[in-house]
Amino acid sequence: MHARFLRSLLVTGCLCLYILSFASGCSNDVSGNYQMFEWAPVIGRVTLDGTPLPNAMVTFSEAGYSSSWGITDSDGRYELIFDQKQKGAAIGKKSVVIRTVFSPPEISGYTPPPVVEGAPEPVEKLLPIYHNKTTLTADVVAGPNEVNFELYSTPQGQY
């Protein structure tokens, strides 16, 4: 009787491990599996009140999938990457988030601005409609894409 219980417990445990290992392999993370999507290059420029917006993180995402991102240079220009191996974004309609306060993913070629000892915590420059409550979208199509964003510091879009 004791051996039958142990065997039953062992079979049940193995079955649970098999199911868990299968389920974990079915996530929406596409890291390294680039064939899941068709990719297209995406560049653009971000301005705030008509002036280039440097050091802003631009993120294109689709519900349930990993995001492509880029950081604007001194002229407000960005180029999206998915990771160190894949540039661009997957084709399709994307939700776009732009923020000036962020922790960039670790990636070669990007050096964040230096942290100044005793400096106040950075404050987000942009309205929530550009990040936490974003209303920004973009359609990534096959071939090169240029997606520019004209942002405003007031809700009415006046400066």
C-alpha cells in the first residue's frame, strides 16, 4: 500500500513538472525567436514644443509582447531596436510610450547620463498622455518607417 502511494505521488509529480515545463515554453517572450515576426526598421524624431527632445526613451509595444525601444540623441532622433541582435520593430499597430525619466535596458553602445551625487531625483518632463496614460500609436509597415512625434508641454498643444 505504501509503495503504491509513493508510485502514484511520483507519477503525479512528474506529470505536473511536464505540464509546467510545457506552459513555461509558451510565453509571449520573443527573445531569440525572431522568426515569430516580420521586422521593419523604424527611425524618427521627437520634439517638445518645437524643440528637439534629447535623452527620451521611445518604446513601441504590442499587448502581450516584448517591446522595441530607442533613446533620442541631442537632435531628438531615435532608432528602434528590439535587442542587441535585432533592430527595428515587429510589423503592426503599436502603442507608443515616450518618457524622459527611465532606466534603460543594458545594451552596448548606450551610456546613460552620469548620476550627480546629491542631485534631486529627476522629474518627468512630459505629460502623462505620452507615457503613463499614453494616447500615442504608430503603424509599423514593411520596409523603412519614419515615425516622428510632436509633443507639447501643455494639454492644449499650445506653446
